[in-house]
Amino acid sequence: MADNQNDNKWFEWSWPADQNRLIDIRVFHDNQSVTSHAHDFVEIVLVAKGSCTHRYHNTEIRLIPGDLFVVLPHETHAYEINEDVIIYNCIFYDQALKDDWDNLRQIGGIFDMLVVEPLYRIESSTQEIMHLKPTELTFVENIMIKMLEEQKECLAGYVCAQKAYLILLITFMGRIWVKQVNLDTQEHIGKRDLLVEAIRHLDANFESDLQIADLAMKVFMSPQRFRKVFKDVTGMNPLDYINAIRINQAIDLLNDNSLSISEVSQRIGILDTNYFSRLFKIRIGSTPSEYRKKHQIT
């Protein structure tokens, strides 16, 4: 289920043998660096002890105890570690939360953390890192410890318990985000609020024949102003944003070996297979066929 480009023994990125498990907690006690890798699940990272460097989009961020951040699917990153660290990783597929995932993403701070800020990463090649106070660090660490205990003991209802803890964790992170991260000025926030409905519509209907004029009407703007505000807020024009969603969805569909490249293209709303292949290569660095071959999807 997951991409695995890392050979470090302590940082094994293959998904657990139980393919039905959609949430997994890992605690790493080591001083070995982690080479560049990507995966198809969401990763919440908490640094509990020690210091290391996180490499992301050709930038380096020094991490210290209390740092907390999210790595979204298919984002390449690495860690340079030269001392003993303790890092908690909560990794999960959004299917684990079902309808709650959509509900969580409608909460202001969580929407910014999981939808808006990742768009800035592409434009700025940076990533926002939340830093927890000691009491907050203890709270988040205890949540992950509880999730790990449920995972190890596998008592009746442990899947539900893990899901409940994960919802609590993401909700808490959204509140921390609101307190700590100011994406821009109040003017920017106002623009972002105007686009929330349009972005949600794009997320839910990316496979459709989306028209800029229709999206602009949803937020009561002219197409020209919609394009400008969208670019100001996301760093991307609407078409690039739509195509980014489509290519990320295509990556997941390529794991279904019963689908041809043409069928994958059609399912994400691109009828021209050659155009799909060009878009895919621009964003991922390889054609869909090359991606399948590389990841041994036959």
C-alpha cells in the first residue's frame, strides 16, 4: 500500500502486514538518518527528544523537542539525524476516519493545516512547524502512547479507540494551529474565507468538467477576480490546483492493476490520455507507465 524508498532498518515504511489496519503508531529511538522517501498515507510527526534536520522541498528545517507537523501523501522528505532522538509517528489513511475526515477538514484551523498551508509549500518550498509547550507536548505524546497501547493489545473495540484518539489529536492540532500560525494578514484571511466553498467543491468534484466561471459564481466573484484571489491565497491558479488534485488521485488509482492508464485518466476527469501523461510527468517526474513499473504495479 505504501511507497518504500528507504533502506534504514529503524524507519521501515512498509505498511503493517494487516492490510485492513488504517492507523499505525511508531516510536523511533535511534540516531540514524533517514534517506529521501515518500508514502501514500498521512503522517503526523512529533519530536519528543533530541534534535534533527528535516529536509523538504530542497529546504532544511531544524527540529527540536516539541515540534509537530504533518506530511501529506506523496510528499518527498528526509531526516538528517546525528544524535539520539525519540520521534512519534502517527500514520494513517484518511479512510480510517470516513465521514469524520470531511467534518474535521471543515474546522477552520484544521482546514488551513491540511488544505491551505500545503499549497503554500509548493510555492514557497517551506513548511509550517508547530511548536508545543511542555504541557502540550505531554498531552500529544500521551495520546500517541494511548494509541500505541491500543494497537499492541488489540482488545475489543481497539480500532474505534484508535480512531477516537486520532480525531482528538487532529482537533487539538487544529487549535494549536490557530494559536500559532498566521498565514498572512487579515486581508488574506478574508480572501481565504471567500474561497473555502470553491476549494471544497473542487476537492469533491475534481473528476467533473469544472468551469472557472461556475466556480466564480459559487463565491460571487467575476472569473477574473476569482483567478486573482485564488492565486493570492493558494499560490496556484485554479486549473493547476485542479490538476494537482487529479494527479494525486491518479497515483492512488494506479495501484489498481485492473485499470488501464486510459481508464485512470478518465476517472480523474482527463479524457486525453496523452495530456494526462504529460501532466503526470511534470508533477511526479515520470509517466504513469514508468511510475507503475518503478513501483512494481503490474
